[in-house]
Amino acid sequence: MTTTGSDAGLAPLIEQSGLDATGRTGEPASQVEYRFDPEATVRLLGSTIARLHSTAPSASTDRVPLDPERLVARAEAAIAAGRVTTHDLDPAYRHMSVERLLAVLAGGLGRASTDPDAMVLTHGSPTLDHLWCHDGRALGFVDWSGAALADPYRDLAISATSVASSFGPMLVPELFDAYGLTHPDPLRLDWYALATQLVR
């Protein structure tokens, strides 16, 4: 398992999830064979994220949640240090300066806030590249360096972007359906998608 030093305390929780596929025989869900039935692949991703988010942190889990305020602070630090520039952003965001995008992120804190008790184990980058599969079934995820207790929308925004870029936006509803989310909050999704652009 690969975690950052600051997230090493999550190792027991990641193990509890049963979804650490590090070192296991398999292939990423972005491989050619998983593109023949994109709907099934997207549903594999959604259901695996749902399993991950159902892993209940114990009272002894010694971690500070990665709440929206901390994400904004990380974005501020990344921009101040020059780790994020306009050229690093996805094309949809490049028409605005990173400073303006940071202001939008900070201004949207109210729509991103969540109950601390609702924080779940998140992977941090549950993309099709990181979903590890074998013989058509999902084994879990690789690269846990971004794992944190956080709002589940942190993962959902990233996975939705991965699905849209790989298979097109028409399959994003399949992701949410497999996850078990009937009415996703578009404002929270947009907020976390922007946060992903600015936090490095």
C-alpha cells in the first residue's frame, strides 16, 4: 500500500475496506478490454467506490478529516508556491486565472460543507486508471497516496470526470446509479471538481 506520511494512520482503515489492490495481479479499467462494454466498466467503478465509502471509521481512527476549509488552504498554499498555474488546469478552466478560481473555490465553501460525522474513507483519485480489475471484476484501487477521511463527493467528482473524459458524459449517470446516489448534488460535484484542479 502506498500512502503519504500524513495519511499513514489510515492504513488499518484501508486494509479493513478490502479494496487495496496494490501488488495484485490485474489491470486498470482503462485498458482496451474494459472499453468493449463501457457501461459495465462504469458500473464497476461506481459500485467499488460505494464499497469503499461504506467502510466505517472506528472511534480510534486518529485522523483529521480533509474538510473543505483544509482543501481551500491547500489550494492557497499550492498557488502561492507556484505549483499550480493556468497551464496545469484542464481546458475547461483555463479561461480564468488560478487566483480567480481560488476565489470561486473559497466563495463556494457553504455549498461544499458537510457534517463531520458524514466523512468517509476516500481514495482521492478513484479514476479508471486506478480501478484495478481481473477477469472482468473489480479488485479495488491502486495508489492510495491521496487517501483521506473526507466528503464522499471528493471521490465522486473525480470519478465522474474520469468517466466523462474516457467514455463521454452520457455514462456519468450510470456511475451515480451504481454508487446508489439517485440525485447527485451538482453544486457539490462542481466544487470538488474545481478543488481537484487547484490542490497539488
